[in-house]
Amino acid sequence: MGHYSPRGKNSFRLVVELGRKEKGKKNRKTKTIRIEDKALLKSKRKLEKYLETELLKFEMEVKSGAYIDPSKMIFSDFVEEWEKKYAVKELSETTLENHLSHIKNHILPVIGSKRIDQIKTLHLIDLIDGMKRKDGDEKPLSSSTKHDTYRTLKTIFERAVEWKLIKENPVVGVPKPKVKSTRKINVYDEDETKDLMVAAQNELPHWRMFITLALTAGLRRSELLGLEWKDINIDDGTLDIRQVIVRGKSGALIKEPKTEKSFRLVALPSTVLNELKLYKAHWNKERLKMGEHWIERNREWFFCNQDGTHFYPTTPTTWWNRFVKRAKVRHIRLHDMRHTNATLLIAQGVHAKIIAERLGHSNIKVTMDTYGHLMRRADTEAANKLDSIFRKNNG
């Protein structure tokens, strides 16, 4: 049985009786709710109906074991509920793995034993300010690690508010850590790009194509691996990015791109279309040659193993590191091929908005933050060229 009673002008206590405990003490669960709707408070009939509905919902939660008592739950216990009831269902394996790493290394050691309803904004400010390396190294943590820990706290406490364990989100008042970019963009210039393409001619056709698309389309490794032949329109000269292949806890994971902007159509240079036609012919020939040993029946992966299955997410990076060493090409990260694509476009005077759309950035600010200094340099060079023209005319 359950009942409710007023606790103030607009608050009520819901009570669910669960019999008696071993020593005869009443076993009950209580929950206080506040009603902000003034019209509801003025109508006795509507108020009673509302309270009876809330009491029934509360009683069902208690008896099903779904109710979480905030007055007794410590933060570490809530994290387990958050992982089970939200994170494993809504987050990608990679994102969840990153969150769990921050929880284990930086969050639980500080606030894990605190009651969730007693964690205040100041506790979280102190947590982020006092973050240290796990191995005891005194070297300061990177700004990106603090920023990511902030995001982990934010998503956890958002669920706590949503599930009505706490009234206010203590993360709201925490200053968002600013990410200071310390990595210098390392790219190939035009001459190095030409040398790279010459060296790639000695590689297998699929790796030549991999380098070509990385340079001309600026795709991420995961996007290249996720390509199927149905995503490529040779007649229109476009690539349709609609899935990626990433590494998860249990191996390779095929999923949708992370953001809405990552879904995009990318136009290709006409010279690449000729290469695509040659590669398609080669791909078909290899498939026929493999016969019954071609085990992939459901998809036609653009980049694949001899049996038609897609590459493992780390395979391109392993190949790339060996290739640049073998070809005696200056080493940059495979991901820096994407940056090389952007710098080549900037050098040609392509607008930042177009570059952002081609790269699948969430907004133009990401593009400006990443390549703004290169765009300013290109702008200065353009001004100098104009200056030389006017000097000649005025001469």
C-alpha cells in the first residue's frame, strides 16, 4: 500500500509500505516531489489525480527494483547504474571506453565515496583543478584530458538530474576547461606530395587508392575503411560518407559517423575518377580469381582483404608506417594526410566553409581553430600578390 501527505505549500511526500523488516521495524520507501504548476495546486480534484498517478509510478519503481534512493546512493554506485542503464545502450564502445578511463583514473578516487546528492559545484572544480597523472609524474596533465574529464562528469550528472536523483546539475557552474592545442600540424608540401604519389606507384592497387583518396578527399581512416562500392558514384565523381569502421572493445565496429556533419557527399577531381575505374576493374578481377574463397557475401567493401572482408581498423596505420620507411618518405601520421589535404586547398584559395564541409567538421569554427593560421598566411600572400599588381600599374 502507498499513501501521500503534504510537506509544504507545493511539496508532497510519497510513501510506499513494504511490510516489516526482521526486527519489526517498518520497511518503507519515501520520495518527496515538488509541484510548480500553480493551476494544478488550485484544483483539488486534478491535484489528487496527479498525486495518485505519481504514487502509482513510484510504487511500481520500488517494487520492480528500479527506484534509486538518492539519500543512500554514493557516486560510485550511481556510476554503475549510469553505465548499465544509459552508457552501454546509448554510447559507442570507443566513447564509453574513454569515459570509463576518466572515471577510474580521475573521478572515482576523488568523489567516488560521496553521496551523489551532496556533491557540489566546488567539489568538481577542485577535482578538475587538482587532476594529476596516474603514475605520479608531476608533469601537468594536458588540457584535453581535463576537458574530456569535464565532459564525462557532465554526461553522468545530466542523467542524475534526468532521473530526478538530484534537482540541480553541479557541473553547470564548473568552468569548462579550455583545450590548448600543443600539436603542430605536420603536413606534406606540394613537392613532397608529388614525391609521395610517385612512391605509391610501387604499392598494391588498394594502397595506392587509399593514399589517393586520403589526399584528395581528406577522409578520416575510419571513413575510408567504411566505404562500400555503392557509396561511390564514378559518373558523378562523388563519395557518399555514411558509415565508419572503428576499433571497439570486442574488435572492429561498423557504425554511423559520429556527427551529423560527418554524413556528407565529397566531390573528387577528374583525374581520380580515371583511377577509380582502373581500381574497379582490378577489384572485380580479384574477386573472380578468389572464387569460393571470397567469403564476404553481404557487402562490397572498397578496401578489403583477399577474401572480401573489410580491413581491421589498425591495418592502414601499420602499413603506412612501414611504407614511408621503405619508400624513404618523410614520416607524418596517417591522419596528417587529412591535414595535408586541407593545407593544399587553402593554398589554392578555397573558402574555409567549403573546406569544413568537405572534411565533415561539425562547424566552421573547428576549421578556423585548426587551420586559421594557415589561412591568415594565405591571405597575406594574396594581399602581397595584389600589391605587386598595383605597383606595376602605378609604375
